[in-house]
Amino acid sequence: MTSYSEDWRTIAEQASKEMDPKKLVALVNQLCCAFDERDKRRRETFGSATSPLPANPVVSRSSLPNPPA
């Protein structure tokens, strides 16, 4: 399994070029996990376990389309 600490930009670039829907879903999941891991590290670093980080206005999970069934 790929480490989720992989640079999110690399994962995003791969996703932007992926044509296979199943592979695209896997890449998007990796991207979400990379963001979750980054956010967890930030919370640990800044000691703010109770207050959420501001949402990224460019990319959020709710802005991603639902994968095909």
C-alpha cells in the first residue's frame, strides 16, 4: 500500500490524468488520506485537538463528485 504521506500534489497530478474510474477512485481516496494525515500532524504540532482547521476553499471532500456505482 502506498504511504499516505506521499506528496499530495503528486497524487493529485496522477488523478488528473487517470482515465480508469476504479483507479481514479483509489487515487482520490489516497488524496483524502494524505490530507487527513497532514491535518492530524498539524493538530499534533499546534496542540489544537478540539478546534478544526479551516477548510481548504479550493478542494473539499464535499466538492468531489460521487463515484459511479
